[in-house]
Amino acid sequence: MSEIKKRLSSILESPKHNTEEKLEKVCHLLDQEISYFNWTGFYFKNGDKDELKLGPYVGAPTDHTIIPYGKGICGQVAVSNETFVVPDVHQESNYLSCSIDTKAEIVVPIFKDGQNVGQIDIDSHTVNPFTAEDRELLEWLCNEVSKIL
């Protein structure tokens, strides 16, 4: 994982790319390097509305370009301000299905100046794939991403 962190850091620190391009490159790197990350994307607070707006992502197109706070895993993280790991989405009552192939999801919030401003959302086609190491990596990443926002 430390090799991935180095590569992620170099993307985020690159002076050649704007924030959107950096986030897209982050999605691509995670998608390429972690086999069970099957949809990787960012959602951000939509202005002053209590909803999330889809940002850069890699994976199948999604209808969920706007997610109200409290709805689905992403919407719940917008309210709870805590990482949410879902080993099996079919066991979760408040789940927004993006793909019939999705079996698990992890969502990690991004904080800027103490405010929850967004999140990274990872879907997997495997039941219970996410490790403590994945969670640590994504929480570290969200902290690093907050520095470029």
C-alpha cells in the first residue's frame, strides 16, 4: 500500500493538472491497482443544498448524479460524518443500487476546515472485500484530497 500512497501523492501534488483531473487520475489508479474496486468515484456537497453531486469517477455510468442527504450509503455518510463499510449491500436497508453487480461498498468522508465537503465511494462486485488496510488507505487519501480542494 505504501507504493500506492506514493503514486497517489504524486498525482495530488502535480502542478500540471487541475483538481478535477487529479481526482480522475486518483480514481483510475485505484481502479487499476485494486482488483476488487469496481466503481470508484467522488461525490461533493452541492452548494448549500443538503445533497451530494457526482464528481470524477471510473466505472459504469450511474443514474445517481445527485444524492439527497440521508439516502443510500453516500447520503448516510453525508449525515453521520463517518466512514461506512458495507460488506454486503443486500443486507443494507437504506441502499441505492447503482448496479446489479455491486455486492459491497465503502464510503469515506472528506473534511475541509471541519466541514464534510464530500466523499470517496467505492463499489465492489465481491462480497466483503474491504480490509482494514483499504479503509486506512482511503481515509488517508481523503485527508490528502482535502488539501487540494
